[in-house]
Amino acid sequence: MQIPLKLFNRLEDLVPADWREPAQNRALFISAYEFQGIPSAEFLEYVACDLKDVRVLFWKGELSHREEVRVTTFWIDADGLLNVADPNPTRVVKTPESLYTIFLSPFTSTEGTNAGELKAEERIEVARALLGAFQGRNIAYVKVFENTYSFEKGDLTSWSQPIPLPISFPRPVIGNEGLTPTLEAERGKWSLPAGERNRVELSLRWFGQAMYSYGVDAFLKYWFAIETLGMQGSSNIRPLNEILAAVYQLDSTTAAKERFHTGLLSSLRSKIVHNGQLPAIDGRLLRFCEYLYHDVLRHKLGLHAERRLERLLNDASFDHSAYLRTLLSVG
């Protein structure tokens, strides 16, 4: 669908009426990307492409947006509490004149939850991937900004990147005690045959991506790392259970499967990948996957068993098995 240039005055003019009326609690998620691959002179018309609950605009010119909130200072105090310095106020600024792809999706703003906003963002991610699958990356080359717009208040909102709580991660040790295991791991990695070493390095790349991801994305990346490292490139969890049985000196792979919930983890992976389920993932389950990977990695590289995962299992405040069973029972 083509949108006449004369209507490019307000965001309200760029969306269907039922997205913005009635205006109370109605809002718009906006995600803008650079459009690359063609000369600007070849861009002759402003075009809109409508998917379900997502409108994609192909734009030439400037874009007004509220700049990202920047939290530059945060620290953990002596009581273990996270302190965040007040960020600088944000301004509405303009992008350089260029070609852009803009994704718009409506949501209902509800006090106390951002579920509607997250759903709109998810719809845009799917739409962007669909366009990319057919057109390639140039159609949404690199993200420029994300904002939300309130039809009720007529204002733009931005936010900072997520700030994971440092207190929820292990305390770093940068002396010999902390760095020696890493150096031993590096030597162990280079002592492996090339194929095994490549598998370890690929698993580390998945693990590294998982550390900076959230929710389902993080879970899948942790599992891909574990699968690459400990399951011999297949979906059979028996090799993984054999490693855990050796690390924890258990009598059988069945005992390892029951103690470390590997069958439940594998089932959750299958439910997400094969059934299309998108459950909310508790951060404590992600930490479980992180420590599981660490135990398997040490074993693969010939290091002594630290048994890091055991620390989580001894914490009675969170029942990993019950939590996984609950996730698997939904849907």
C-alpha cells in the first residue's frame, strides 16, 4: 500500500484508525532500521507493507525519535544492593536524512506490566525476520532506534539497555586462584584433536552469546552450547548423562538424568523449537544451564571436577525440577 506524502505529519496519520482509537491506553511500538542496497535516487515512493498487526514503512528522509536512555554509572554497595545513578534526561532528536525501514505495531499499555509492549516487540521481530528471509539483510540493515508512542499522551518514550544485576553472577577473582583454571582450560583445549577443539570453541561461542541474552533466546543458546559440547552433535542426551555421572561419581546415567534434570531440559528445548512454545524463563534456570555447561566443559578439557552445578541443587529456595515440569505442563 502506498501512503501519500501529504499525510506524513503525525504518527497518528501513519496507522489504521483501530490502532489508535479510542486513544486511552493505546500505544505504538516503533523500531527503525537503516535501509541499504539501493541508491537514494532510486527511492521514488513512500510505501507501506501491512502484515498482521505490523505495518512496515519504507521511508526517505529524517526521523524524529527520543534518544536512548543511557545509564552510565551503577555499582554494588557494601550491603550488596544495586545503585544506579540518575540518567541524563533524553531529548527528541532527528536521524540523518537517509533511507529507513520502520516497523510499527500497536499494543495496550497496562500499568504494572510491559506484557503488551513485549508482545508488540515480538511481532516486529518476526516481521523483520520474514522480510529478511525473502529480501536479505539490506531491507533492515542495522537498528537505528526503538521507541514507544502513546496515542493518549502524544509523547515518545525510550529506555536503556537491560541492566543485569551483578549480584546475581559469580564474584570475579583475578589473582592466580581465579585465572589459573582459565589458563589450564586453554592448554586443555589446544591439546585436543582439531575436530574436538573446534567443537569446544563452537560451544564457547554459543555460551558467550547466551551470557548476554535473555529469556527463551538465552535458554536455547545455553542448550546449544551444552549440546555441541556434551552430546556429540545429536539430540541423544545419554553422552551428556555419562559425563555428569563421571563428574559426580554416580552409578548410572539414569541417576545423572534424574539428579540434573537433563531429560526435562531436553524436553523444554523440544517444546520451544518443535512446538513453537515461548515460555517465560526464570533467570535461575539460566544460571542452572550456565553451571551445567561449566561442569561439562571442565570434564571435556581434563580439569578436576569443581561440581559447580551442585551448589544450585543444594539451594532449597528454588526447585528446578518442579519449575521445569510446570513449564512443560503449560500449553
